[in-house]
Amino acid sequence: MNHQFQIIEATFEDAEELTRASRISFDDDTSKHGIATSGGPPGYDIIEKQKFWIETTNYYKFVLDNKIVGGMFLNSGLEFSKTSSDDNYCLIRLFILPDFQNQGIGTKALKFIEHEFPQAKKWTLDTPHWAIRNHHFYEKMGYVKIGEQKITNRFTACLYEKKMS
């Protein structure tokens, strides 16, 4: 069977479904790693936050056979820096429902943003220190770990960047 996959700009009408996908994705990852039964980045499970990000960032939904299976949002500038720049971009968040992981969606998403934002000279992102699978994925896609940032006593983020040629 041929599945139709699309990456489409998110709208306010998508906020509830994107919140659900975000909550399921992050809660699953957090519980798989034995961190807690639920949890994720700030606002990951709040509809009003999703609407805010839809309005203020470049927010995309991943649609497979007319069903939202994940999303991502990004901005120019560096999220973990006070520097803003037209040629530095930050992938703020990427999430995929557990049933649709390991099917190439993340790879398509990163290739999509690199194609859609050719002016980007550098991409940055962060991911939890315990999310080893994410580390392998980003490194496979050309990202290099540049450091760590302690967020709370219990949480450290690994910082990654990819310089574009």
C-alpha cells in the first residue's frame, strides 16, 4: 500500500491534535527511559502553547494518510543563545508518535527544513542527555555535539549544531 506523507505548515485548527501527538510522544520517550511516567519540554502538553508556537515560529505538522503523526517547529536565531541571526536556525522541537517512529519521518523532516531554509548557515538543536537514540539520529544526519547545558538539577540538555556548506 502506498502511504501519502506530507510536511505542511500548521494552523490554529491543528493545535489540539498537535498537542495530543506531542504529549503522547514525549510521555512515551520519558517513560521508556525510566525518567518518569510522563514529562517533556515546557508547554509540550498545553494547547495554548501550541497555538503560541504556531503563531510565532515556523511550525510544521507531519501528515501520513491525512492523519497528524507529529510535528516540529523552528526559528531563526539560536534557542540556547541570546544571539539572533538570519543565517542561524534552531530546530526548537521535533516529535513523532511512537507508532510512526523509525519509518524515516525524522530524516524527511530534517531534509525538508534544510531545503526550505537554504539561507541557513548553521542549524542548532538540543535533546535530553538520556535520549541516546536521538543523539545517534542527529549525528547520523550530520549534527555535532558541541556541549551540554544543565537545565535543572535533574535535567541536562545536549547541544548540537550542523554547519551547512
